[in-house]
Amino acid sequence: MSLSTARSFLSEAGYGEQELDANSALMELDKGLRSGKLGEQCEAVVLFPKLFQKYPFPILINSAFLKLADIFRLGNNFLRLCVLKVTQQSEKHLEKILNVDEFVKRIFSVIHSNDPVARAITLRMLGSMASIIPERKNAHHSIRQSLDSHDNVEVEAAIFAAASFSAQSKDFAAGICNKIGEMIQGLDTPVELKLKLIPILQHMHHNAGLASSSRQLLQQLVTSYPSTQMVIVTLHTFTQLATSSLIDIPKQIQLLLQYLKEDPRKAVKRLSIHDLKLLARKAPHLWTKENTQAMCECALSIPYNSLKLGMLSVLSTLSGTIAIKQYFNPGAGSAPAPSRTTDLVRLAQECCYHSNLAVAAHGVTVLSNIAISCLEKDLLQLEQDTVLGVEALLVLCSQDDGSRAQAILKTALASLVKLLKSRPHLSPSAVELLLCQLRSARDGARVLLCHALAAIAMQQPVLGEAMLGDLVDLYRVAGSSSGSGKQQELLVSLATVVFVASQASLSAEVKMVIKQQLEKVANGWTVYRVARQASRTGCHEFSGELYQSLRTRVASEHFYFWLNALKEFARAEQCLSGLEDGDYSGAMSAIAEALRAYQKGIASLTAASTPLSPLTFQCEFVKLRIDTLQALSQLICTCNSLKTSPPPAIATTIALTSGNELQRCGRVSTQMKLSMDEFRSLAGCYADLYQSSFDADPATLRNVELQQQGCLLISHVIEALILDPHTASFQEYSVLGSVQAESQYEQRMMSVFSRVLEEVETLSRKHPPVSYLHTGCLCNAVIALLKVPLSFQRYFFQKLQSTSIKLALSPSPRSPNEPIAVQNNQQLALKVEGVVQHGSAPGLFRKIQSVCLNVSSTLQSKSGQEYKIPSENKTNEIEQRVEPHNDYFSTQFLLNFSILGSHTVTVEASVVDCSGIEWKTGPRTTMVIKSLEDPYSQQLRHQQQSQQAVPQAGPQRSVYARFQ
């Protein structure tokens, strides 16, 4: 019964289920460990990794590992094996063990057993713990001693432990290196054992001398033992040692190329290719022109397709790095290339039409990378060869539904899109080619072709109109086949290309065609995905119709409110799509209608949120959109007030008297100042939203950034036209047009920004403020921004990366509202521990480099005497940065509470990514501290009070009083 309870504790709790604390779960597992049945003991042991995953803090992990160490010491070999597996699965939690000495002592006691299997399990256990005990001399001695054992199981375990300790300990690696060399070269060591000993040498990289001696030993081995297995293991160990020590990578590249050329064995060639690809990824800058040329010569002369494929994959990796520039542009001391048609180009051109499609795909990749990297003008033939190679692959792969053919097609299309981005003049013919293949391809290939067309149309929107008619015709026949998974994917992909090509203005015919096909064969999820793509591309009228049709097809009220909110947001943006330049009253009414729809949508969005899915980003983004629309509406009203409330007749006199020229304009100047401050405040709110969205994809962050830039633009225009036209500068905004736009929405916003800035700069030079021309220019800028359909990016609908931080503070109160008592003459040592928790794809967009912890305290209520308190004594403000190790971090703060009373301590966490950008991810935790007077000061105070109270009892006359 106890183990079933523990399993329920450790399972993922659903919404509304009660979760018990870590101590209860540990107690239930402890009952299983103390059971008399072996099965229950084993089941309890294997549940510990789930316990560590759910409660990853040191106090529990320390207690749990000590219990496991007791089981290891007292149990049989099967239980020891279970404990070993648990330790290996929970390797990242080992450093949280507080009593390392006690834990190692209980484990190490088994090393003296007479059972060689028990000793072997103990050695593997010690090897698994090497990260926390790298310098334990008794462990080092036991490993060296067990290497001389006559039991094969124990020797293999000692080899595993030696490899683990060599990776962690410099002293152990230096001490064991000679012994490993003696065993490998010894005649009495079996070959199978030598093959297991050689990989230990890859960890001998702690200093240059150790790496050099290990390399010499490996060089002797590779010449002394020419058998296939020995050469393969030795060469791979060579490569691993070189990648760790870094200094021998050029030598290793030459050695592998030598074996690739001269050794006739396929297995050795295959290993050489594998390691060369590893070095191409690790250090492409160390590949010289001679190295690349040698690889090309080998690939040209090799008769085997499998080996040619491997060599081309290495060259494909190199062609996308700096190595390709080093090949075509050698250093100053090198001879120039004799002709443009080098061996690399000739090899790629030959392989583009190879019978093996994978070889042809790598040939196309190499050709496209060469065409992109080399900027000579006479590369027309090279570009044409690349396009023709892609065309040949398209024809062959588009008729094959196999996964291998689809992967090859995806590689070829990625190379084509990359080439067209740098060579735009090739795009029309490429689009025509893709559309031609789209008609006859299978559904799986059509999906990939649609992705490529969408990418090309986003880079060059002009090409979208040309492909729209063909795409609609294809959509008409997309639902004719049976409703398979690929067909559902095709409906979404084709619709996405149609949305991108139409540039947010769908005709009635196009909408009718898409809706007919969706109603005919699409399921609800496919319709939702199409609607989501319509929202991302700005086709809000069509997306609102799809959301409306889906509302009653969901099984949860939360989903209903979510779809209803999306429908209202689409309707709100649709209200803004019909704005016309110069129609200011129409703009006011459209904004009012949009705000009404947004208010309904935010109410539904709030109802759709749950504790497991709080929809924080969505709510904040929509609230800021509402505030922005209200601010734009207010700005139009302010501009109109110049007509409805013109300056008074004495405005000029007031301006001369006060010395403020803006007083000539009357009350509009004050209102404009308020509007400018409001837009700057909105820009700051967008910046805060950006900083809090650590898990968002780059497109979503760019969208938020564009909203912020729109608010900054309006505030700058107000300042440049009306408030301060003489000192306003346009240089800081001129860089906006030079940024490479990644989406149609960004292109449109950039175009609006540039146009508005040009108009404002022209107007500010010709006319002094403030006239109807200035207010009209402001209103036109507002309408131009609103006419760009808002894009709801991926993070609004889907979260691909999930990162959260869980904090634990000690000392912690017994109950949430109970204060922690501390004496005012002492400092509180606050320990902050944290765990970084990831979703299914950690580090997809950005990774955590360090965690920034900010601890602050404020005085809430003061007890004791009333006297003036220095401001520096009222608060504590400390910030520290810690780097998580295995997703765990810990640090301490010393806080001073010299003032008696209640203090609130706030601990806030933020993360810093690998680029040094700080993200306000939270969490934010508070605790209450009660500062008490220390007993000695309290006693002195009572004595002083009693001494002061005694004279007040009444004056006493003495004998000498009358003589005074």
C-alpha cells in the first residue's frame, strides 16, 4: 500500500489535485526500503529518480542518497545494481549531497568484500560519483588495485571508474597514464581488454605534457597494432583527445586524411570520415586549403558511393563555414588558384546529378554555399548549375513519399531558399519551377514545396501576386484525395502560402475556395491551424470566420473562451483595416469599435486561463494593444482640439511674457506633452513585456519590438513637430530602414516608419509649429500605423520552449504568514537555492548562462522609540549573479535589521542568456522578518527607565539642604 501511495505522490498531479510535500513522499519510499520483500525494496529504489525530479532540493536529496547508501551497504548485489542505476540516472543531483563523506563511507565499505561482483558494482558506483569525489585517494588506490584483478568483471568495472576519474581529476589522470600504457603494451593483456583500455587516454588532456605523452603512446599503438579494430579505436581516441586539448587538431586532420587516402579498409575509411566531420564541426577554421583539397581528391577518386557520401557530407559541413573562404582566398603567401573551376567545384557539379540522391543533395548544398560565399561576378554558370541541380532533385524526390526522399528534398529546398536570399535575381525562375513541380508532386513533397514558396514570398513579396492564381487552383484539387495526415498538413501549408502571397488582402473567391476545401475534408485541428496562420499573416476577417465556426466544436469551456477571444481580436483588427488617409472621424469610430471588441476579447481570454496555463503573455500583449489604441485615439482628439479650441487672442502676449513659444498654441501644447509621455510609457511597457518573454521565439520578440518602436516613433514625431522642433534629431531613427526584415509585417512597419519620418522631417523644415499641417501629419502617421494589420505571432498561440525557476529560501517560516524572528544586533544569513526547470525542448531559442538574484528589504512597521532613522538603515539592497550547474544554483546573503519592527524581504530572480541579455523571468518571493531587541540592550533600557522613574517619586530633604 505504501508504494502505491508513493507512486501517486510522484505522478504528475492534475488540475485541482492535492500534492503532498517531499517529506511524505520520502517517508513512503523509506517504508518500501525497510520492507522484508526484495521486490518492494527494488520498486522503492527505482522510484527515487522521480522523487529527485519532482523535489530537486539538497535537503531531500541528501537524505534520500544516504538511505540508498545504506541499502547499498546492507543489501544484495541486485539491490546494489538498482542503486547504481539510480545514481547514474540522477548524476546531475549528486552535487547536492551535503554529507559527502558519510555517503562515500557507506558505499566504500563494500569495496573490501570477498565477492568480486560486489566490488565491481562498487567500482562502477565510485565512477558514477567521480564528479563529487574527484580527489579521493582511497578511491584512486582501489581503482589501481582492481586493474590488476584476475576477475574480468572487476577489471571492466575498474576501467569504467578509471575513465570517469581521469575525466575529472588531473592528479589521477597523470598517475594512471603510465599504468594504462603498460597494460596496453603488455603481452599478457588480452586484445579485448586493450580495446577497452585505449579510450581512457582521451581524457588525458588536463595539461599539454600529459596530452603530448598520450598522443605519443597512441602513435606507437596505431603503428604497432595494425588490426582493424585497434586502428579504429586508436584513431577515434586520437580524435577525442585532439578535440579536448585543441592544440593537435591540425595534426589530427592530416593523420585522418592520410588514413583516408592510403588505408584500403572500408571500416578505417568510414571511421576517418566520421572523425573528420566531427573536426569540421568543432574547428572549421583550422582546415587549410590543402586539407580541403585532399578531401576533394579522395572524393573524386573513390569508387564507393557510401564513402563518397560521407566525404561529401564533410565538405558540405565545411562549405557553410569560413573554411570555404580559406579555400578560394588563400593567404598572402600562397599561390593564387590557377582557375575558377577548382576540384571542389568540379566535384560538386559532378555529384549534383549522381544516381545516389543523398550524394546529389550534398553536391547541391556545396554548390549553393560556394555561390553564396564567393562574390565574384563570373559565377553565373555556378548559379545556374545550382538551380539545375535542385530542379533534378525536385523531379526525382517529389514523386517519392519515403522519409529518405523527403529528407533529401528538404535539404535541397533549404539550399535553394538560402541561395535566393543572397541572389534575388534567380527568384522568378525558381518560383516558376516550384509551382510546376507542385502540380504533380505527392502530398508529402507538396508540403515541403509550400514551405519553400512561403519563405521565398516572405523575402520578396512582389513574387506573391504572381503565384497566387496557381496556388488557388491547386487548393481546389487539394481535397480530392483521401483525408490522410499528409493531406491535412497540405491544406495548412497551401493556405499559409496563399495568405503570404495575398499580403493580408484575401479576395472573396480565395476565401470561398479555402472554406469549401476545409469544410469538405479538414478536421477541427486543421481548421484551427489554418486560422492561426491567417492571424499570423494579418488576414483577420477570414481568421475570425474560422474561429467563429470552431467555437462550438470544442469539449472544454476554456477552449471555448480561448476561441471566442481570438474571434473578438480578429474582429477588432478587422475594424481597423478599412481606414482611409485623411478620414480622422472614421478613424476615431473605427478605433472605438475595435476597443469594444478588444474589451470583450480580454474578458474571454481571462476566462480561458487556468493555473496550468495562465496565458500571461497573451493578456499583457492584448492589454498593451488596448492601451495603444486608446492613446492613438486620444492623440487624434488632441489634434482636433486645435480646431475646436484654438489659442486665445492673448496667447502671443502670454508666450512673450513667459518666454515659452509653445504658449502661442494654447492648450494643445499641454495635451501634446501628455500624449508624448503616454507613448513613452507604453514603449517602456512593451520593453518590460519583451524582457519577461524569455521563452518566446525570435519572430514574436521582433513583433513586440516593432510595437515598442511604433510608440517611440509617435512620441518622437510629437516632439519633432510640435514640442521641440529645433533640437529633435532624425539620425537615431535612420537606421530603421537598414535592418533586414524577416517577415511581411516587419517590412510593412519599416516602410511606414520610413515614410512618416521623411514627411515629418520635410514638414519641420518648411513650417514653424503649430499649424493644421502639423496636426494633419500626426493624424496621418497614426492612420498609417493602424492600417498595417497586426500580426499575432507563434508565441501567442504556441510555446515551443518552457523555462521556469523554482526558489527555496532558508530559514523558512513554519507557516506562510508567520514572521522569522532575528535580533537587531545580528545579521540574518539568508540562503537562496534554486532549480531551473525545462520543458521538452530546453535551450531551443536561448540558454541560461547565469541567474541574477536581487534581495531587498523594506521596513513595514516600526516598534520602539520614535527617532529619526537614516535611510540606509531602513532597507537592504543586494544583487548577486550565480551560474547554475546541472540546473541548480545556491548562494547566501547577509541582511542587517538594526531597526526594530517588521521588515518585508523580497527575493526576485532573473536570468542572463549567453548573449549577456537579462530577462525578467521571475519568480518573486517574499518573507516577513521581525527584528527584536537583543536581551542585553533590553536589560540596559529597563535599568535606565527604572533609574529615571526613581527621582520622579518625590523630592527628599537632606540635612544640608537648608545650607544650599
